[in-house]
Amino acid sequence: MKEKIKIQYKIILSLTLLLVVLSGCFKTIDNRQNDLLLYKEDTIKLEARLFENGDTAAIISYLDSSETKVKHGFVKDFYRNGNLKGIHEFNKGNKDGGFETYYENGNLREKGKYRNGKLDSLYNSYYENGNPKGTFLYLEDNFIGECISYYENGSVKDYGFYIPNGELVFSVNYDINGNIVNENGEKIMLFNFGKKNLSYEVGEELNLSLYIPNPPDKSFKLNTKIENSSGEIIYDNDFTETRNGIVKIKHTLLEKGHHHVILNAHYFVQDSLFDQIDETIGFKVIE
């Protein structure tokens, strides 16, 4: 199938080159016979670079400018055997959009997405045998949330948990047999987005975000309660899953006074209690 695709692609490229030559739009670049310049549109250049044997080495799309060549659109690179090496999207010279790279045997090597020149998406990488190598989430070139790397046999190598500024706040390292080699950091971190302090007005919504690392060898159960100034429980909820390590607590506050958020987290390994964390966070509600 790959050979068939390769042959079909060569035929299409050859026909394209022939049409361009016949229309008078063909020329060499810098007098190098292995570079061809194809005019695709009035404002876009499409450049084909060839290996010495005539096979396609790369296809690059540029903005049409006599002074500079600014990549814009898709850029494709190929191995000498005809397999795709990589494809990237550019926007006026910056990487912008999805990308994928491949090993010479055709297996996927990595994939992700850029936004304005910065990694800004889920990024996955793979070993040449197809097994996962790493799963990372990027926000403007910084790691965020759960990031996991693997040994070539598929077992977890490292688990890291990052907050939005790119700071690593929790990590676990494993040997190839799955045993913990090292563990550092905080298992629960509280972030109150949009407020500088834990002070609310009556009728305002409490909106807390908890960052909870959840390494793949563990499971957890988190119970969250809100206790008012009279000691009454006005909110009670259990969580057993996170969204990329985030649990959100939302509750409309209807009475003034000093309140408390009570957090009780249990970590399990193969259904056996591994660790327990209890935290109480105070805040006030004013009129």
C-alpha cells in the first residue's frame, strides 16, 4: 500500500511539474537543478526540493516575496524511501497549526499543535516500535497538568504535575519494573482563579480549582465539604476522577460569616490505602 501511494504521488508531482513547465512558470532556484519553484497562486510560492535521483525531498509553501521566503501553509519532508518524514503548518513564518513527524519505517514519531509559534496542545511522542514515549499537555510552550513519559516496554517512567506557570509541583519516578524510585511535591494544591483572597459576598459563587496529581499506578477518592460559621455542612461532594488533574468546586454562598472548605483525599494502590490527606481552608462571606 505504501509503495502504491508513493508511485501515485510521484505521478501527480510529475504531472504538476510538466504542466508548470509547459505554462512557462518553471525555473531553478540559485541555479540548483534539484530545487524547483512552482507558482501555485499569485501570493503563494510552492517549492519542491528533490533528491539527486529525482525523488521528492520536500514541498514547501511560501508567501510570495522577492526579498524573503516566509513559510506559509504546509511544509512536508520526505525520506529517501518515499515515506513522509514530517508535516508542519506555518502562518507567516511562525509554526501555527498541527504537526506530525514519522520514523523512516512509517510509524508515527510525534504529533501536536502550535499556536503563534508556541506549543499549545496535547503532545504525544512514540518509540519506533509504536509504543508511547510521552504524553504532555502544553500551554504557550509550558507544561501544564499531568505529563507522563514511558519506557520502551510501555511501563511508566516519570509522572510530573505542572501548574499553569510551568512550575513542577509533584513528581514520581519509576524503575522499569514499576517500582517507585523517587517522589516529591504536594499532592493537593488549591487555586482560586480570579480572586486575590478568599473573601466573597453573599450571593457570590465560590469557584475553587484543586490541582490533584493522580499517578497512573494510583487511584483516589476526594471528599469535599463546605462548613458554615455554625458548623453546618452546606456542600458535600465526592470525586474519583479529574480533568487533567483538576477538580472544580462551585457553590453559591447564601449567608455571611466564616466558612471552611474541608478536603479529605484517599490514595489507593490496587484497592489498598496508600496515603491520606486532610486539609481545611478558611474563607469569609460578607454582605
